[in-house]
Amino acid sequence: MPQDVRFDLPFDTPVSEHLEYARARHLRWVWDMGLVRSKAGFDEYTSWDLPQAAARTYPYASADDMTVLMNWFSLAFLFDDQFDASQPDDRADRIAEVARELIVTPLRPAGSRPRVVCPITIAWAEVWEHLSDGMSLTWQTRFAASWGRFLVAHCEEVDLAARGLAGTLALDEYAAFRRRTVGIHHSIDAGERSRHFEVPAQAMGHPLMARMRDLAADTIGFMNDIHSFERERRRGDGHNLIAVLHRERGCSWQEAADEAYRMTTDCLDEYVQLQSEIPKMCDELGLDEEQRVQVQQGVEAIQHWINGNYEWALTTGRYAAAKEGPVATAELAGRGSVDDLLAV
């Protein structure tokens, strides 16, 4: 099955020593905030094991920061699971309304109450107050821009489905679209928050760093498509690289999966080659020793996401092909989630 597909990654990443401590606090927070509203919803969410994903992608965060990062980590996944390719028009309108609120939250003074009220918007306002604490306006603006592009892309995906155009993107269009829907740029930005440093602006704006971040997004997005294919096929979701290749090239599912694997490894190989050019970039920019350390930590944040997300994806219940009970019923009914989190 696609979830069992293995990749040969050239780097390993540690797992946070605070995993179990933060997991317990996080799961209590998810329930108290109303982000799960039923036993079935809580059981399904727990099966995803998002705390493990956060502990692998942000391994050097303190215990308290790990809890904040787990809380933030859950929101994008839970928001994504509120819809799939078969949502009706009125649901698409509500998703867009909530997404707009999530986008503007970082642009308001910290602690501001949401104007669109539902469990996800209330939780995000609280998380952003903690996540932005101690970070510069430059970092906050960069994170907010990446976060906004991610949410807009999700709204575009829902709009395509509402207009009956889901699964119609050409391969090059899908690849560019997937780079935004995977949400990796702001997730890498959060790696800076996890260790309380910031990549120098001149390095962040360099074409080499920009290309590496894009390649990381492509690699992770395509890996996720491979590992989640069975789940998304069950849901009738055409927003998947294997499905796009199968449709566009008229090939078998296995041939499409093989080509998706090749595309993924090509992205990863290019990333690794560009990573070796980081010292040259630092010389070109005339960075001092402290700035070079910050750049290296920024590169490590990318590595943590590529490897950590991959290790999590191999075992998470989110991508499991076999579902039964309330979860399966919800998906067959055209809902991605057991619990509705967009209503008051």
C-alpha cells in the first residue's frame, strides 16, 4: 500500500524528549477547546498521532514550546479535515469565511477576539498569541504571509470542488498548487520559533534558500500524496499526485504511483545538491559566524520537516486505508471529519 512506501533520506532527525509531557497537555487542550466534540472524533484525532509529528519536526523545542507547537500543529489538520471534494456550496462558503478569519488573526493585535467565532478561530487566536511571542515583526509578517497563502489555496480547492472542477488540474498546475496546499513554508518558519532564532533576512531572501524551501514543500507534498493515496481515493478526493498522473497520462494506478515516487526522489535529490551550496551562499553574503549558525539552524529546520514528516506518515492513522464506524460513515457522507468545528 502507498503508506508503506519507503524513501531513502540522507539525514536523520531526533525526536523531542518532551513528547509525552506535551502530548498529555495537548490532548487535554484539544478537548477543552472543543476541537473534538465526540468520543469518535477524539479517537480518530488520537489515531493521527500529531504529537509525534510535532516532536519529530520541532525536536529542540522546550517542553512548554512543544505544547504550543502541538496545539498550532493540530489546527491546519483539523481545518483541512472539515471538508473534502464533495462538499456542498453552502459548506464551501462557511469554509471561506472561517479561512479569512484565520488569515487575518496574525494581522490584528495579539489577544484580539475573533470576529468569526467557532472552535478553530478561537483556538487559533490563543495559539498565535503564544506562537508570535518573542519573534520579530519581520518573522511574524513572513509567517503570516505563508500561512495566508496556504489557507487561500485550500479555499481555492474547495471552490474548484463546488464548481465541479475538482481533479481537472494539469500536472504542472497541480504541482504548483500542491506547493501551496501542503503548508510547508510557514511550518518551516515555525522551526525558528521552536528554537528562538531567526534566519537573517538576506539569507532568507536569497534564491538558493527560496528554491530549497520550495523543493522541501514539493518533496513533502508528494510524499504525503503517496502515503495518503488510499485514504483520499476512498474519499473521492482528486487532489493527489497519483490521481492526477493516472488521469492525465491514462496509465495504471501502479504506473502512476511509480512516477509519483520518481518525481519525489528527483525533488529530494535536487534539494540535497542545493544544500551543499549553503556555505558558498554565506560567503557571498558576507555573513558573520553567528549569522552562519542561524542559517544552519534554518537548514536543519527544513531537514527536520522532510524527515520528521516522513517518519510520522509511515505510521499515522490519518493515512490508514481501512476505516470503519463513525469515521467511515462521515467520509462516505461527504464530510472529512466526524465533528463539525466550523459551527458555533
